[in-house]
Amino acid sequence: MRPRDLDEVVGQRRLLAPNAALRRALEAGRVHSMILWGPPGCGKTTLARLVAARADARFHAISAVMSGLPEVRRVLGEAAEAFARGERTVLFVDEVHRFNKTQQDAFLPHIEAGHIVFVGATTENPSFELNSALLSRCRVHVLEAVSADDIVEALQRAMLDAVRGLGAMGLGVDHDALKAIAQAADGDVRRALTLLEIAAEIAQERRIDAATLSQVLADRTRRFDKQGEQFYDQISALHKSVRSSDPDAAIYWLSRMLDGGCDPAYLARRLTRMAVEDIGLADPRALDMAISAWEAFDRLGAPEGELALAQLTLYLASCAKSNAGYVAWKAARADVEKHGTLEVPMALRNAPTALMKGLGYGQGYRYDPDVAGGVALDQVCLPGALAGRVYYRPVEQGLEVKLKEKLDRLRAARDAAQHRRGPSGPTPGEG
């Protein structure tokens, strides 16, 4: 069922449309070493074979899962001999990310010498899994998951080929059934063909009906890599949906991750982080709710406990947002690293002994509850080198609206009081 020319490839229009750069290069026989990056069943192996056909070259395929360095060296030696005879070799390496960096280096001199046109296929991000030397010698082409409509076309072609080529009896299946199979395949043409084959085998009277489909599609799963790029893309989408106050998108991405088998404890931890990083003091209840939802899941488990995480997600996405606390924390840490060990102001130091009192420790400290208004406005609490520094700037959201009003008044009053006091404070040993 593999496509025999570029016109039979379903999907990948961005790369293989009539005016696309890659298609024009292949049709002109100008092939180049490349990395094909895309999800399973999107056509990486097919495209590699078509590259070899267009280049009028030998095609040799190895799998990084099954092959070791000795076999790689043998294949590369054969390619060098063929090159000496004037023959080109397209070397297709499936799951190329499975090779370590040393094994990947083995291809470099042969690519440089022109012995091979290297075509590597990977489902993982090449930036993370392939070394820079190999990447610099290849173009990366990103393949996309095949749409359900394109998969239906592939299924129809497969059925027609079976009738024409094998003399098979007609199989009764309507468009809706093919559409259901295509959607269940989740962008994977190979998986769709497998599902169609299974359905044909168990179909009663050569007809795929609803009962047949219910058996075949009972264990549908979505693409999700618990440690790969899909995982990080989806947690990024969840976090940014919460930050953008979009509860509908947030609950969708939470559902996708749980459906894919993501550890709910990880999601609870990330949602708690959102409560403190993105909501903060705009709604302090968010942190309490996050801890409560985490504990609820620990007690209930799945699937009941997932509802607690879902409700938390909806609340976080819906409530007021402020990263002012997060920004203040980062700014304070940056000053700690920049300024080193600044001295604590004398008035704020602890003075448990007579000697320390005599040296001025604690001298001039004003106990705020004893001061009119409850705040000693002229008391300096930051080290001298950081006097006047402002880290926390509340935003006009939620509870921080009130906090901002209060702090603006206090900061203005404190500046005025300290200005009247002047730059010099109590000197050690005075009094």
C-alpha cells in the first residue's frame, strides 16, 4: 500500500505541493541529505524511498533500534565502493535518534565525501537528539500528522488496490466507517491501514458495520510521549492557557494529558506552581485550592480525583492574575547574587548580649505596634546599598488592587519620613 510516486502521497502538502521547494528539487533529481522529523505513520519511510527513486540511486535502509556500529560501517563501506563505481546510495536510517552521538559521527565523512545521501527519520526533536555536526550537514524537513480526510483517501485507495491487484472480494464499508477509522488512527496512516485490515478480518458478510467498528476501535489511544516533545508542548499549552484566562482551552489540555497517561501528581504540582507564579496575591485562595485539590487526588485517586484537578484548572484559568510576587522574588534574588553579603542595618540586628548592645546592635529600632498608625515610617529595613529599592509592584487585578493602594500610600509616607530624617541614622555606640 506504500505510495509509488509523489502524487500518491497523502498529506504533507507543505513539502510536496507542485510548487514546493522540496518537490521541485526531487523532480529535478537534486537530492540532498536530510532529516525527516514527524510523528509515526506520516510518510517518512515512503518519502525516503521516493528520494532514492528520484535520484536514480541504490536504496539501503537500516534501523537504529536493530543495527549497531559494525553494521553501519559495513553499509557505509559498501556505499563507498558503489560510489567508486559511479553509483549513488540513499542511506535511510530509521529512528536515527536512537544512535548515540559517537554512532552519529560515523556518517559524517561519508556525507562529506558524497558516498551517501543521508536520510534520517525521527519522531523526536532533532535539536535535542542529534548532534550539531550531523544537523549542519542535513536539511530538516518537518512532516505533519496526516489529516483524517487524507487518511480516508489512503484507505479508499488501499481497498481499490486490493480489489484490482489481489482479486479480492468487495468489502462493504461506507464513508462514515472509513472516517471513524481515520479519526481513530490519530494522524497515523499505517495505523489506519492496520485497523481497516482488522475490521475486514472480523466483519460479518464482508461488511464493516457499527458493531464491527466498536470492537476494532474499543481501545483508541492518542499520541502522547511522556518524556518527549509532545509532553512538553502540552504542559506548555496548559500553563499558557491558564495564564491567558482561557478555561476552555485549559480544561482541554488537562484532559489531553490525563488521557495520554501523564502522572496526575505532576499535573497537581504544575497547577500549584501556576497558583503562585501566575495568580499570586491577586487571589491568595488559588494556592489553598491547589493544595486542597492535590490532597483530594491523593485520597481519591483516579478517576474521581481527576475532577478535583479539573475544577482547580477551571478556577485558576478564571480568576485574577498577577505575577508581581514572582517578579519581586526574581528581582530580590538577582540583587542577592549581585551585591553579595550586605550588612543588616544596626537597628534591625538582634542584641542578646551587653557587648552587642554596646556596639549599637538594635539601637534606634522602633517597635511598630507602639507607633501611631502601626508603622515606623522612618525605619530603614533594607541595606544601605539597596535603599529605596522596590521589588513588589502589585498589579490592578483582584486583591492586589487593594494591596497596591495601601502600599502606594505607605511608600509615599515612608519616603517623606526618611527624607525628613536625612541620610544619617544612629551611629554604632551612640546613646
